[in-house]
Amino acid sequence: MTPPHRLIRFDNARQQAWTIAGAMAIEGLDVLLIRDVLGRFTVLVDDQERPVSDAQISSWRKRFVTALQRYAADQPVLRASDLFAADELLASPRVVRPPDIGDTGTGRVRFLDNTVVGEDWTKTPPEPDKRSPQRTVLYGFKGGVGRSTATALLARHLTDRGYVVLVIDLDLESPGAGPLLAEPAELPRYGLVDQLVESALDNAEGLDLVGRSRYLPRDGNGELWIAPARGRELDEERPYFYVDKLNRVYTDVQGFDFGARLESAVRACEEAVARQGDSGRPPDIVLLDSRAGIHDIAAVTISRLCDLALLFAADNAQTWEGYRDLFRTWQYSGQAHRIREKLRIVASLVPDSPYRSMASYLESFRDNSHHCFSTTLYDNDLDPETGRIIPDAFTFPVEDDSAPHYPIPILFEPNLINLDPRTSPDWWDRSFVQAAYREFLETATNLITAALPNHEESQ
């Protein structure tokens, strides 16, 4: 019986598998390392150009089973020539190069991960669609950091500058952006959950998905639109079964998985604005208010849908540990270089008290954020062989205020706690609200509009 301290667990199984796969590559073999939904590994040897003997396969199988124990699959080493459709695995678009297996000089190692949920965290982001509006996701690893309030304020701020802005509430389990931006009568009959449920049955045509806020911008001809998570209940005789719909939105459909349906739902909302708006064009800017936590909705919005991801955080151990887990997922899946350039951290609800000054808090936040990014998403700027600086390395000093890790502050304001927009008209114009969010609004607006084509603020 294997002593408990020598048992292979999930956390160290991958490194064991990669070590063996790397040794196989050194011998000149091209191998695909495949992990199944239980975390077990199989090595697929590409023998299409170089034959591999039965003795070699048998030897590697024994080594694999000994090293990985329960995390070796039932058939831990296979030849491509023994499979009916090996090319579907070898040429899968989800195959990545493991980041910490260097060039073996002979064979190569690639990795294919299979999961039940959360796969969108590691999917390759598509090339940006030039026809799409600028999409910004507002995301927080933990809730209660003022994300929805920030979304509502940013939407009005951009509308004031003459942009057509659409806010899509993707926090399906805890919807809240709609009531912050519009009166109940202004909201549409249907919500995102309706689009997701109906599209699974190819029955989404004609849904009323967006409503226009009566908010009047200070200058220009901006428009503010809302696509809420839930629709509007018409009366007691026609109830709205939100929970029943929510229970079905994440179901994968043959050829139309949840990620594709969510992407389609976002496009449907953008097209609805073009049909119903005064300008007859799609929104200039889309703000995606994402659900908190490591959830499939956040995975799709950050990895696949957005141009900019504003990551809300508080300076505590739980938050940094959570972001480190998320960043490490991108790092080890080989997707870090495709995602990291569109990230920017937000220090939300920064305190200022006799016990801890705002300056002290932000300095600690910045240092912890830099450590989180530099140990996962940033490159090493020194060549390990020569010790010289690599000119194009993606890395930033801790003081660089344009870097992804550098915090955009939102100040803590006790008057915003439990704010009810229905009893506090024009709450967004209050001086204490503007003071708390001023720097965030200015910085976020500059980041969002920098990527837009030439646009007159007053159209």
C-alpha cells in the first residue's frame, strides 16, 4: 500500500505527466498530453511520420502508471495510428503548448484539457470582430465591491460624452444593473435569461430585449440602453418564472454550447439597439456587468467577448488568492499572452480612516497586485542564459501607473450602502458619489474610448 505522503493528488499529477511527456519528446516523439474530466492523463503519441514500437509503448505505459498512480488513464499511452480519428484530437483548436516545458530540440509536447464546466477560462480568444462595439466587462472575484454601482455611473458618464451606451446585466444569479439605470416601466418585456433559454430551442426571434433609459445626457446626443438579466412581469395573472428559466440557461445544446449562446445573446442586444435607437446604429460602447467569482459567465465575457476587463478587487488575502488561481489558469493553459493585455485592476471601496490612510491602503494594494501579476501573467524580463534584459517582455515595474496591476481607485462612501435608487432620485449626481468615483470614471473612460474610431462627442 502506498503511504499517504507518496500518493499522487490532483495538484501534482499534471507536473508528473508533463515530466514524462517531456522525456518522451527528448527521445524525438511528438506527444499530445490529454487530461479527462476526472483529471486522469493519457499520452497520445503522433507516430504518423515516425513509427513507434510496441516495446517503446509498453515501457512508457509502465512508467506512466508508476508515476501517476490513480491519475493515469485506463489506456495511459496510445499511438495515433491505433485510433480511428486521431487527427480530431491532434488538430483540435483547444490544444495548447504547456508554458513551462521548454524546447526539447527534438519532439514536442502539447496539452488538451477536458472539463465539465469552466472550459471557457482556457479557450483561445477569437480574433476581435471589427464590426462589434467596444465591449468592456466589469468583473469582481468577490461580490460586494461596488461593481454594479460603478457600471451604472460609468454608463451615464459615457452617455454624457455623446456615446450610445448599452449595459448588459450578466449577473444572472443576482441581477441589479437594471434598477440602477432605469425605471421598471422602461425595462423590456424579456431579459437575458429569456434569450438564453429560447435560443436553445431556436425560438428567440422577436424577443424584446433592450429598454431605453429616460436619462438625459448633459451634452450631445448620447443614448443609454439597458438589457436586464430578467424581464418585466406584466401582471399577477402572467407571472415571470425567473428561477425556472435560470435553472436551464447553462445547459449545453448540441452544436450550440453555453458560451456560443451567451455570445449570440450579447449580439442580439446590440442589434436591438440599432433597430430601436434614434441613430439607427449599434451601440458605440457595451458594458458587461459580469457575475462575481470563477463562473462560466465571467469566463466567456473575459476570455471571449470583451476588449477591456476591469477587475474589481479589495486588498485582502482571499481576493489575491482568487485572482492568482485565475491568472495561473491562463498561464498554464497557454492563454495568458492573449488575455493579459486587456486587463486592468480596480481598487474598489478604498478606505480612509485614522487607522489606515487611503495612501497606505493603495500602496499595499499596488504591491500585492504587482506580485499577483508578476508571478503569473508577466514575463521574466531577463534572459536566463545571458542575464540581459529582453526588450519586448510583457512586464512592468511596480510604479508604472499604466500597467495592468496598477490600481484605479474607487473610494469607500458609507452613504452608498443600501442605497435605493427609487427613493434617491438623481443619486448619481450627489457630490459624495462623484467624489468617490471621479478617478475611476476618468481613467476607465480614457481606456475605453482610446480604442474607438474617431468619434465626435456631440453628434
